[in-house]
Amino acid sequence: MGDDLQRIIDAVREAAATGVPLAIRGGGTKDFLGERIIGTPLEIGGHAGIVDYDPSELVVTARAGTPLAELEALLASRGQMLAFEPPHFAPGGTVGGAVAAGLAGPRRASAGGVRDFVLGASIVSGGGELLRFGGRVMKNVAGYDVSRLLCGSLGVLGPIVEVSLKVLPKPALERTLEYELDAPAAVAAFNRAARQPLPVSATSWCAGRARIRLSGAPAAVESARHVLGGREVESGDAAAWWEALRHHRAPLLAARTPLWRVVVPATAPLLPLETPELVEWAGALRWCRAGEDGAAVRARARAAGGAAALWHGPAGSRMFDDLPAAALAIHRRLKASFDPAAIFNRGRLDPGL
Amino acid sequence: MIPAPRDDILAALRACLPGDALLTEQAELAPYECDGLSALARRPLAVALPKTEAEVVAVLACCRRFDVPVVARGAGTGLSGGALPHPEGVVLSLARLNRILAIDAAAGTARVEPGVRNLALSEAAAPHGLYYAPDPSSQIACTIGGNVAENSGGVHCLKYGLTLHNVVGVRGYTSDGDELVLGAGAPDGPGLDLLPIVIGSEGMLLVLVEVTVRLLPRPPLARVAMASFPDVGRACDAVAQIIAAGIVPAGLEMMDRGAAAAVEPFCGAGYDLDAAAILLVESDGTPAEVEDEIARVGAIVRAAGASAVRVSRDEAERIRLWSGRKNAFPAAGRISPDYYCMDGTIPRKHLARMLDAIAAMAGRYGLRCINVFHAGDGNLHPLILFDANAPGEWPRAEAFGAEILELCVELGGTITGEHGVGEEKLGSMCVQFSPAERGVFLAVKAAFDPAGILNPGKVIPTLHRCAEYGRMRVHRGATPFAHLERF
Ligand SMILES: Cc1cc2nc3c(=O)[nH]c(=O)nc-3n(C[C@H](O)[C@H](O)[C@H](O)COP(=O)(O)OP(=O)(O)OC[C@H]3O[C@@H](n4cnc5c(N)ncnc54)[C@H](O)[C@@H]3O)c2cc1C
């Protein structure tokens, strides 16, 4: 572990010269994510370590290969956290992988996604040059916000080698409330709660049970508990639930096909054919089993102003939806300039890239 | 390509706009010759004032056909020359596209045209108990389109985020006339997330015609504590200690003595004029939560050496305490013929060092400088006071500003926290980014705008420009104004 940047740069230069595609890999915990992986593995895990952390700045800078668990443990030791609650899926995930995957956990609807907490990032360009964008400060509008473009890029623009993230204090108190509701009633209840100035930090619905997590100053959490009513879940059980939800721990979201990850505006009505197994993000994230007709599921999600991804599908199936033509043209030009030799994670985000 | 004759272009524009929507006379063009940074001014070929999206699209197509630069403009309050016209170009004002298209109270979102004013949006949301959180001091005038293009902040963005964190989607047109819908109410669409690259892109990637923002429930109560400090260092320590205590206040702002003295006669906010620095700390939430947080903040600032702490007792007093901070720029305009507002951000831990350095520079350049800033996120607004009519003062102010920005970069920060690069900070971009990084910016621009007609020449300096900047500022301190050392 340590500074392994030169090896990464050398590998990129060689690949660019030979045209051999690279499959960028952190901890390998998200190999299932995106389209088919092709290329020689380019391991980032060896480029690890915290570069800078000053809790009173609310910023941490880490090399991309730093284990996510290690980073989060360090933050926790100072009473802070990554508020986007990246899912780990399995042990060994890295900071760079979490940013490239762009996935956020239960706090997404209230705190924001990965890109809302990325302040800066360094990548290695297709020409093997180290490029830095953004920085280590809260506010920065110098040049285009390339570091945030990397969130969810699945490596197609190049290997992320360092990131600076905004961190937040851990809430002083958390309480979870529970209600017996069907899915539509739960979504309606989540929507109502979101309209009020309440410290709601997460919501979930699963198997007839809706849960609302409150986080914040004790006075705010206590008064919200009275406003919202419901039954309080014992704190150990509650913590275990939100952890399981965040990391997709069994038996949640078992890898049976098909499993659709549908994101829609939180107030979109539940669709007739949709039988959600799990609802999160105040109703904006819906995990569904129904819908063997993939094209129809995707079309419905699009019509509702969202998108459907086939999280677990039959072998050879596409995960993500097609991009609109105008957006695809921009994607292609971006890809061609960041990665002229087309070596980085070819096709993983979209077959056209 | 040989430029099309001016008359042909104007005739084509006239054909796609109603009579009152195209300005071409010198006198009519004058109000558009600059934005909020009036030191940079030049007149465009014409100003288009469309009222509808169809007219915007037609103007764009016309400019594309004749290869004419298009400079989008909101309210023109920008402070970096972002909306500064191109001499052969068209200023495309979006000010008349000012309808709030929908407020979805259940979803907590609003869909608006780009010309809607920031404050008008919060006013329209108020009956639903909602508001739009980013509140630049210019909120009475600036537009949502301009806010998106600059990724503007405000005094509450430490807790509630910048424009970036409060915009869920945009719709706009590329210079090729393609419609692009980004975001739109649901997170995690397919492909790259292009929304954050468009936010803060200063009108160079897309012309925005619609913005969807997140509205927040108005907190039941907000109170502000004003703490006076006998020296700036202790005020900066207090800021770090508040954050270290796990508190993220709704606002955390600082003013130095010069700034307080400038605003007090103007606003009557009741600032402590004996203090070297004043800290404003806002807390919002339920009454119990606010009381608790204000008490903790009070204890921290006193322990850090505050000589006095005053807490607003009611909403009127809260607004009065903020009024001075929010009116700092116009107040600077009252104590000096002109002022030049800087906007660097640095890691908070270097605030005191930075302020000392600025004071030393002020001596060297022979210009006064007062400081107001978003202390919570390290975003400084030194206001350099000068007189544009006094020979040599503007270039000196410019050099002073550039030196501040160089120090921001040296301290690990950035040359602009919220006002954008525009035309003003092209030189400073050379300090912050390598040629390869600037090359990426050019490529991003070309990916959206292959024709290169959207606000060309802004934000990304050419190699030539950087060489010029390098020659002018051989190294920090050794400026063409070396004789100033004697001041
Ligand atoms: C007194 C004063 C106080 C201020 N306080 C703050 C503050 O607290 N925080 C802060 O962040 N800023 C502040 N500003 C700066 C300024 O108000 C903001 O940058 C604001 O967002 C600009 O909005 P505007 O509508 O005036 O945009 P303009 O100045 O007209 O344009 C700004 C940029 O946006 C582009 N643009 C405008 N509309 C569109 C569109 N529809 N599509 C594409 N591009 C577009 C323009 O091309 C230009 O590059 C202040 C300015 C003043 C004068």
C-alpha cells in the first residue's frame, strides 16, 4: 500500500501505445455493475492511503485505492462520516471505486448523492498524464466541474487516482419509526414527511413495513418523533436494518433475475405492473421483480421521468438504458478527448463508449 | 471563413424576433455592455430579447448559421464578466423568459424558466411553506439561469449547499440546436452525469431554457448570533472550533473592521465597530434545536475570545443583523468611487494568514481593502477599493486582486468560489491549471459546442494568454508595479 501512481501511469501509457483495453479495478466488489467488462485488469488497490484529513475542514483527501472501510473508520473515530453512505456490497471496496460507481445509500434523498460530496479528483488521462480537477475546498467554480463528472462514470474517462470528499459530522441522535403500510401508502407517507421541516434521513418500505429514520440534534429528532407517530424500532435493530439496506445484505435484494432498479421522481405513482420488493429514497428508488418485458419496464420508467436499470438480469443482458442521441453524441466526444485510444473500461457504461 | 455582412445577420435576426425584441442602436446596447464587473465593458453587435423558447431556438439557429458568437445573459449581475458581450456577437438575454412553470409542493420541486429571479422563486414557493435555499446577496435581481451558469452560493450554502446541490434538472439547447434534458427529478439516469458539468459552465456549453430546482421546507425558526472579536485570528479559531464541535450552522459569516464600518452607516445593523472582526452564526430548526445550538455556539465563541455576543430576539432583528452582511458590496460602493470584489476560497485553517497577507498587500499597492466572507466554507470576498478615474488605480487593483488569487492557489485553494472565471480571471486560470488540464476544459467545451459559438473566449485561457500573464507577473510580488513597494 502506498504511492503506486507511477505504475498506473506506466500501464496507461503502454496500453495507449498498444491499444490494449484496460479494465480499471479497485477492490473488485462491483464487477457486476455496468455492462460487460473487457480488458486487462488495471489494479488501483495498491495506490492507497489518506493524503490529508483535518476534521475541522470537513474535507478528507485519499488515494483512490484506500479501502472504503478504512476511510470510514477513520472518519468515525473523529465523529464524522461520508454522508452519501456508499454501499460496500462486499469487503474490500475502495474509495475510487465508490466514486466511479456513483452509488449512494439510504441518505441519498436527504443528504445527496456521491457527486454532492466530491470536491476534487485526480485522474490519469488517456495520454498518461496526471490531471487534477476541483480541489480540497468547499466552494470552487474554477473551470468546468470535471471531478463531479467522474461520479458514476464507471471509469470510462480514466482511472481516478485521488479524491477529495466533503465529510459531515455524524448526527448526535438517530431514531427509527415503523408503520404497517402497503407500498403506495408508504410512498405517500414518505412524501408527506419530506414536505415538512423534519430531520428525516432515510426511508424504506419492505414487506408491508415502512420505516423512517430521523437523524440530527436530539431536540429536533424528539420533536419529529411526536409529529410522525408510529412505533419506535429498537436502536440496535434499526441500525442493523439501515446497514443491511445500504450494503444490500442478504436476504435483501437476492440475486434472482430479473431485479430492476427503478429511479423516478419520488412522487411518481406506483405503476400497475410494478410490484416493488423494496422502496427507498422517499419513493424515488424502487426495486422491482416484475416486468419480464425489459423494454416496457424501461419505457415506463422513462415516461415517469426516470430510468430503469436491470440490476440482475439474464446473462448477456444490458444493465442500463440507451442514451438519447444528442446526449450520446456528447458522450462520444468526451470519451474521445479523455481517452483517445479508447482503452478505459470500454463499453462498461454504454456499448457506444 | 469570411464573416457574413453585419446587415445580413441583423436581417436574419429580425426575421425571427418581434420588433421590440432586437436591439441594435448604440444607445440601446449601452446597458448591456457589461455585467456587475463594470471595469470590463464592450458593446455587442445586437441584443436579442426573446420571450419564448421558440424564439431562443430561432436566435441560436440564426447565430449558428452565420457563425456568430452568442453570449447568454440573465440579469447581468455576474461579477467576473461572464456576460460581457462579444464585439461581433449577439447578447441573448433570457430575462423575458421569466415564468414559474410549475411548483410541485408534494415533490418539493419547481420548474422555472431561466429568467425567473432568485427571490421571486422563493416568494412564489412561500405559500407552500417552501423556499429555494441558495441565496446570493444579489437574489433580488439575479436569475436562476445565471445562478445555474455560475453555480452561485449564498450565506446559507454551508448547510444547504450551492446551486449544484439544489438543482435537480435542466433543459437547454446546444449550439447545434439539439435539445438536452439533464437530470429531471430522478437521480441516477444512464450514462455520465452531465448536469454537474453544465452547472457552473458560464453559458459556454448550453443555453438553458428550463431549470428544475429542489424546494425545502422553511425551518420553523432561525436566529443569528453576532460575536465580536478583538482580533481576526481568534475569530478564525472560533470558526474552526464550531465546525470541530460537529455543528454545521445555517450561516457562518465574517466581516472585518473595515467592512463593518462601511456597512453600519448604510444599514444601521448595530455592528460592534470596535471589534476587529464580527462573526455571524445562524442556527435554524425547531425552537428547542435552535436554542440548544445557539447556546453551544455562544459557549464556543466566548471560549475562543469573543468580547461580546448578541443573539437576535426576533425575525426583524435577525434580518437587520444580516442586512449589513448582505449589503456589503453596495456599501463598499458608498465609501469608495469603485470597488473590485474578489472571490477566492482557501482551506479554513489559513484564513488568518490570508487576511494578514491581504493587509500587507494593501499597503504595498496603496489601496484599501475590506473583507467580508463566507467563513464557514473559506470563501473570501476581499473588496479592493479604488477610483477608476485616478490614473493607474484600476491596473493596480487588478494586480492586487491577481496576487490574492495566486496566494489562494498557493494555500491549496481556488481562484473562484462562486463568482466564476468569466473574462476577469482568465489569467489566474493559468496559475491554477496545467496546460493539459486546460486542454480538457477546451475538449469539454468542444464536446457540447463543436461550433464554438457559445460565450467564446471565457473561462479557458489560451496558451498565448497564459504566456502573457506569465510575462506580466514574473513571479509573485514582482509585478509591473514594482515601484509600489515605496508606498
Ligand atoms: C451586489 C451583488 C452581490 C452578489 N452576491 C453574490 C453572492 O452572494 N453569491 C454569489 O454566488 N454571487 C453573487 N453575486 C454574483 C451574481 O449575482 C451571480 O453570479 C448570479 O448568479 C448571476 O446571475 P445573473 O442572472 O445576473 O447572470 P448574468 O450575470 O447575466 O450571467 C452570468 C453567467 O451566466 C450565463 N447565463 C445566464 N443565463 C443563462 C442561461 N439561461 N443559459 C446559459 N447561460 C446563462 C452568462 O452567459 C454568464 O456567463 C453578486 C453580485 C452582485 C452585483
